[in-house]
Amino acid sequence: MKTMSQAMLIMTMQTAKKTGLALCPKCQKVNVLKAQPQQCTRCHGKFYQRKYNSLQYTLAWNIAALLAFIPANLYPIMIVYQLGIPKEATILSGIGEFIDHGLYPIAVIIFAASIIVPLIKIIGLFVLTYRTYTGIRLKPNKHSRVYHILEFLGPWSMLDVFVVALMVTIVELGFVTSVAAGPAINYFTLTVIFTMFSANSFDPRLLWDKRSETNIDKKV
Amino acid sequence: MDKPLNTKLLIACRQCDALYDKPLLKQGQSAKCTRCGSILAERKVNSIERSFNWSLAGVLLMLPAILLPIMGVTLAGQFHQASLFDCILVLIDRGFFMIASLVFLFAIAVPVVRLVGALYLTYHFKFKKLKPSLLNFFRAYHHLDNWAMLNVFMLGIVVSMYKLLDDTELSVNLGLLSFILWLISSTMASSTLDQDYIWDKLEQNFPNENHVASDVDNDHANS
């Protein structure tokens, strides 16, 4: 019953696209769409009805993020020098060290921020673009919520980068102990930035567009 | 389409593109989309005043938060402390240009620009000195929405403190307090800023005549 009424709602809902209107992404003003790109009558910015080539850009940034994520995990992220002897640690081995020292809360936070969140973002955006492209088992309600979570999680994976930056700055006692950043930090920041670009270029309105398209097809 | 569309009376959901009549909201009310549940429009309470005060506080806290040392460590008799600004200098000094520039961008530049921007904007609204350049200014302001990461940096400070606590003597300085206050005031400044209200006001004051006129013509032609 609930799904019936939802389906009805989706069918009957008047959208800006069907009416020949478009929403300005900057100032949220409804404009009559006369050209692509349209100039907004309120903020004078130029925009497209949907984000321009949304799925292609999302996919491209996503692949870039996935590629950058591989060296980010293979190379050392932090090198600790104690009395001149370097000790390298990758993201995963760093987490292992925390567990050895019994610092469980930190291990969980770092694991969540630097492994789980980027992976979930990359996989989630792949699934979203695939579902939006094919329209198979597309549930706009559920998927737009997933998109919101992905968008919100974005910046939090920068945590590890900031921690390393702080450690490099603070633990600088010359020969006794010092910390250096490893090459993985660059790849890791690239991963985070690419996933943020990817999430930014995805347009959740495409989910609803696809849904109403496929529904109409079924009826006909 | 029987009647010409007046785009001023319409509002569309930015998440699912559903079209609604523009709701008349009182201060503190918000409208939700019935299809996807995201917020369509909201009128924030006393937005300009609050945002002005928070951003003024933020601008004042900016310098101590960046320049005062956040924390220091004592290890093997040596004491060493660092502020947010030292952090960047040290990173540049040791050749980590990429993280140096990213920390600078996300933890200093973007929050500072957003705060000063919010202050500039609300100052002009508060003292009724609107000018057309604010249109472009506020549009540019929206580009920075996602890129302020002070909260993440705060969590980074907490994590590294916890990490250092294990085998060093850690001391917390005034910089941490001002950083926390800066974080709070910059978050509040951007969350109390009522964007719909500002855009409405700017549109009333600086209507783009030729655009509006051609809109109406086009509507008639369509209908």
C-alpha cells in the first residue's frame, strides 16, 4: 500500500524539468529555461538544468580516486625517526600499532576515517552512477539518502592527513625523535579530494528523473 | 499551461526537482519536500543580526587561533610547541608542499575567507548599504560551501593529542581554546546565515529588468 502511494506520488509530482523550468544551483531561484547554459535572473550565474555531464564526471573522478587509493595504502604514510633510525608505517600498519598499544578508540576512528569512509564513498558512488544509468532496482528515496550520507562523509577522511601534519610539526625534537610524512600522504589527499569532486558532480535529481522515465515506460 | 508562470511564486526542491508554490514562512519555520524529505526553504530567526555577531566574533578569534601555540610536548627534556601557522611553516620547511598547501587551504584560507565574507555581507545588510556587487560576491561565497574543514582539523588535534599522551608529556595552550571558539563561531556564522532571505533581498533591490521582462514575454508565448 505504501509503495503504491509512493509510486503514485512520484508519477503525479510536477517537476521543474517537466514544466520547462530550472533551478539555479547557487541561489535556488526557479528560472524559465531558455538556453543551456541559462543565465540566472537573480544571481546572474550560468547554470545547466542538471549538473553538466553529471554521471560521466562522477565516474571519471571516482576512477581517479580508486587509482590514487592503491598507492595510498601501499606506500608508508608516516616515518618515525627515533635516534636516527627510521620506522615506516603505512595506514594499515599504523592502525595495527594502535591496537598493539591498546589505543582502541583511536584505532577505530582512524580506521573508519581513512579506510572505511573512502572505500564506502568510492563503492557507493559507483553503485549510484550504475543504478542511475541503467535504472535497475532504483529507489530514489533510499538512494538520495545514501547520497547525502556520502556527501556528508567526504571531508572527514582528511583526518589522517591532518593528524600526520600535526605530528610532523609537533614531534620535532631533532635527533631524538622526529616524524616525517611518507609519499602515501599525497596519494591519500588526492583520493579524498577526488571523491569530494566526484560526490559534488553527482546530481541526485537524476535519480528521480530516471525513476519517472522508467515508470512512464512501464505504463505505456 | 493555462496561466503564465510566475517564477517568483515557485520553488523547486534542490534534491529531487519537485515543483511547489512558494510557501510563506515565518521566522524559524522551514518547509520540507514531500517527495524526498529534504529542506526546501527556511526562514532563520534574526539571521542577519546573529550571523553578523558570530562572524565578528570569528574574525576577532581568527588571529589568536592561528598564531597562538595549540599544544606543546616535552620529551627527553626538550620542550617544543606549535601553532597552526607554525604547522604550515614547518611542513614547507621540510619539503611537504602538498600537505602544507592543503592544510593552509582547508584549515586557514577557506574558513578565513568564509568568515570575512559573511561579515562583509551581513555588515552591508545590517547597515542597509546594499550594492550590486554583493550579488557576485554572494554567488562566489557559495563555491566554498564544502571546503571548510575546521571540524575535521579539530578531530585531528584530538587524535594526535591522544596519540602523544602515550609517551610524551603534553601541555595544552591558549591556542587550543581559541581554536575551539573559532571553530564554534565560524560554524554558527555560516549556519545562521539565511541564504534565501539574502537572495530575496538582493533580488528586490537589484532586479535584472531586461531578464524579467523577457521571462514574462516568453511565458505568454509558451502558453
